[in-house]
Amino acid sequence: MADPILVAKAPEDVSLLPALSNRHGLVAGATGTGKTVTLRVLAEGFSRIGVPVFLADVKGDLSGLGRPGGDAPALVERAKQLGLPLQPEPSPTVFLDVYGEAGHPLRATVSEMGPILLSRVLGLNETQAGVLQVAFRFADEQGLLLLDLKDLRALLEHVSQHAEALRARYGNVAPTSVGAIQRGLLALETQGGDRLFGEPALALDDLLRTDLGGRGQVTVLHAEKLIRSPTLYATLLLWLLSELFEHLPEVGDPEKPRLVFFFDEAHLLFTDAPPELMRKVEQVVRLIRSKGVGVYFVTQNPIDVPDVVLGQLGNRVQHALRAFTPRDQRAVRVAAETFRPNPKVNVEKAITELAVGEALVSFLDVKGTPEPVRRALVVPPRSRLRPLTPEERAEVMGSSPLRGRYDQAVDRESAYERLQQRAVERQPEAAPAPSTPSMPRVPAGPTVGSQAAVMLGKMAQSAMRAAGTQIGREVMRGILGSILGGGRRR
């Protein structure tokens, strides 16, 4: 059985039990109160007991996880204050980066992301999102792979051009809606978001690695640039969660998690999220623990997390909150009410008095019941607080187990090429030489109406053939990205 993870001292040890750590958690507190250090301590602890970790580095200060620490005076003083020996130790670290600049490229296919999540990224209204759903449905039924944004652009152009022929089966496809989607794609490309879509797409197994010593790999998503597009950032992390939920097998309650997923800046996930998406987020958080995945939300205020999700976060670390505004005061009350009372701690008063690195902590006990809240000092991390230099980062990436797996993009045949081929095949043959009076009259070509009928007939035949083959089966997506249900790309 894995050893408990020491997180803080109050003055007794305050430890997180590995067997209960897939019951999810919350790390909250105002800026500058110590949330990032707590996240680091948790990540290091999970890695030491062989649990892989995924986290996003939104401020650029977590790359030092890959180097031993012990050189920061404040941490030396904290270790002395708690009577703990300094134990400099790095964690096995891998870097990912959507833009491929400070880590291995992180990609997903358009098909995997699906219309629901893409609609949110593109800021579509309900009507425009419905047209995007129609386009995905048509691609599924036609066996068209949507890998990158040029595939999606070609699909939208095709659907728009044949809107009249497709209306009876799929409903109205308004050119204005298609135009809005295309403009959204252009804005996404301007932000560099098109770099996310393509192949080779991230394989989930590459998040579940351990090193030769049995320590869990810490996968750091470099997100300093990505966080400037907050909806894209939140949607990407949500997509990763949905993929894990959809494709990992059930394991019940393991002795330790298969993976711990830290969702930093968690408020971005819930801001302006439509009700349908919120329901699915709640479903994923509620059920993913049975897959052995622990999800830890990191945010400033606990009220950033909806009650239906907050109630599922059994392990809590609450750093200081400010109470300057009515919203701040409500956040303090909410935080105080979510802890199991301790007669020795006035929680509502303590939350506004906590020093940097001090927190109110309540973890689940062996029976799965929240422990009474304790006021504690977070232990010093073992890794280096200073970020890696570019040279150090390059060295880590050069010895990474993912080196060479994602660095070169691949562009295989997909919807763009298939639709181009169809357009060529539909081109009319060269007109015959002008007839003479003595030659028989050439029959007139097909009318526009008959051309549409022929096209629909060919589409139906193609769909019927596709239904009986593996390549023609629907391109299925995860629970948060789907219109039909889940399954990984072919």
C-alpha cells in the first residue's frame, strides 16, 4: 500500500491518503497566498508514490519540477520551522505545448474535439452550433475524417454548396451560419489555435507513464501563451478529461490513482458555460473517479466552482481569501461552510488571517469522511522553485520519452482530400465538337434538378457501402465532444 502524502503540519502531520485521493480535491486562495506551492507539493507527492500527474503551467513557474530544489531561503526556513530535513529531489518531467515552442506539440483531431466543444471555442450561438452539428453528422455518415482545420473548412464549404440537396435529411443550413463558423475559425487561426488540431494526436497512454524507478511522470502543459485564449485553454483541458473518462477502463477504488489531473484557473471552465456542457462536466467529475483519476481544481475562490461540482471535492486546501467586497465575503462564508467544523478553529475568521504558505486543510479519512478542518503550514516542496532556463528545458526535452513522437506533423488523407476528389469527379467532361446538320443531334445534358438527384443517389449509395465497412463507421467522439457517443479516432 502506498504511503500517505505529507502535505502540511498542524503541528501533527496532515497527510493525503492515496486510496482516497481519487475522490478529487480543491486548492483555493487569493493570488500570492501559496496555491502554486501547494500544487507542487501534491504533484511531487503523487509522483513519488508512482502516480502520473498532469498539470498546466499557466505562469511559467512550474518547470522547475524537473530539477532538485532546496536553494530558496524561504523554503530552508520553512523546513527548519517544521523540523523537517531538506530533501532536494526532482520529478520525472515531460513538457507539452500546443504551440510546440516550450514542449512537445500537443494536438487533437477536429473529430475528437467534436461539435459541442468546438462551438464553445468558436463562440457560436445556438443556431450556428446546430449547423456545425449538421456538418459533423454529414461527415460521420460519409466516413470523412476531420483531422485539422482545413478538413473542417472544406466540409463547411461542401455543406454550404449543397445545402439545398441536404435540407430534407439534415434541416436548413443557412449560409450566414456557415459564414459565422468560418469567421470563428479564422479568429482561432489568428490566435494560433489551429496548431492544436492535427496529427499525430496525443495518445492517452503517454500521460500514464512511470520512469524506471517507478515514479509517476509529471506532464507539464506549458500554458503561458495558451492562457491568453482562456476559452481554448479551458476547452482543451476539458477535452482531455473527457477522453480519459471515455477510454480508461473501470478500476473501482484502487490503492492509489492511475492519474491525478490538476485543473488550474478552474473558473475558466465554468464561466459562461451553457447548461448542457455543465451537466456533462458534472457527470464526468462524478464518474471519472471509478476510472482511477483524481481531479483537483485550483482556483482563487471556492464559489468559482458550481455547487454540484464543489460537493464532489472531498480533499480541500484553502489558502487565505480577502474580504474586501460583498462577493469576497460570500466566498469566505462558502469556504467556511464546506469544512467539517473543528471547535479549535474559527474557520471564517481564520481564512482572512492566514499567512503565505498557511492553509486550512481537510482531507478524507480512511472511512471516506472529511476530517475536521485544521490550520496548518504547507511543507516545502523538494523541487526547484526557479523555472528552467531555455537550455535546461531543451536538455529535458532531448531526453524525454516522447522525443520524436509528436515533433513532426503528419497530414494523411482526410476530408479535405476526399472532398477535393469528389469535386473533380463531378466536373463535366469536355464538350464535343459542334455538330453538323448531317450528324444526329446529341441529347441534352442533365438538368440542374437531375444533377442534384444523381448526387443524392450517389451519396446514399456511398453511405450504404460505408455502413458495412470499418472505415465507414461513424467517427465517434468522447462524452463531452460527441453528438452520438464516444470512441477514439480510427
